[in-house]
Amino acid sequence: MARHGPVIATRAGGEVYENVKAAAPKAVYHSQARIISNVCPRARKSSRYVLVVSAGTADAPVAEEAAITAELMGVRVKKLWDVGVAGLHRLLDRRRLLFGASVLIVIAGMEGALASVVAGLVAKPVIAVPTSVGYGASFKGLAALLSMLNCCAPGVSVVNIDNGFGAGYLAAMMLRR
């Protein structure tokens, strides 16, 4: 940890954190994101930012994982939570935030429609993250994954189900170029 840039351990529970903290007292635990890192998030001063957009409150752990990862990679992050297609007015009320982002990460379970809606509104890269939350025929995220993969809006890239880390890392790479 002393010789390298940010060290990020994902999918870590509180018990794992306690064991890591015993060996590395400066370790930081981001409980909702389930991330352990050796540094606190510090974004570079920039007008450019990644916007993490979450459809519902059940998507929050994956959204936080994406946001914390991008912040640990040194980019500025803004968040827009609970703006799914069932309440589309909440998303449309925040158009300025949407249009100002350089890269967007869109997290949604259920049918995953939010990624298509956001990509249809903005001319920016959209990283779609299906989540395993949902009921009925969501098939633990498979329905959202297939919906996002079949999105006809341009500029959408899809990561695997619940892969907030992959989305945050990719967004930071895009923004830092």
C-alpha cells in the first residue's frame, strides 16, 4: 500500500475490513460501496465530472461502488439518485446536471430502461450497469443486462451485472484521457 497508488478492495464486508485494519491501520472502509481503500477519495479540481445516475434506492450499493471507485481514481463525481423511469420527471428536472457531465454511469435493475433514456438525452458516453435487484421476471439482473445490451441509443457501453467497480474504473479512464 505504501508503494503504489490507490489500493481498492471490492465486495468487502465489515469483518474483512476489521482484519485489514489490523494490518493496515490507515485503511478506509466505504460501507455502502463495500470498498476498502488505502486513501480517501480526492478528486482533481476540474470542471469535468462523471455523473452516476441511479434508477432506484435498491441500486444504491452498486451506484456507490461506481462513485467511490471513480473518486479513488482521482476524478470528480456527482450523483443523481432515484430517478428511474417510473418517475421520469425527477430525471428531467435535473437536465442541467445530465448535460454538464462528461461521462455518465447509469445504474438500473428491473428492466434497465434508464440507460436507454439517458443515452437518448445526452451526447456523452454512457456506461450502463444492470443490477440484480428487481422482482417478477428480472431474473437477478439478466433482464436489465439484455435490455441494456439491446439499447439502440448511441454511445452506450454495458458492464456486467452489479459491476459498479468496472463502471467507475472505466469512467475514470475515459475522463482522465
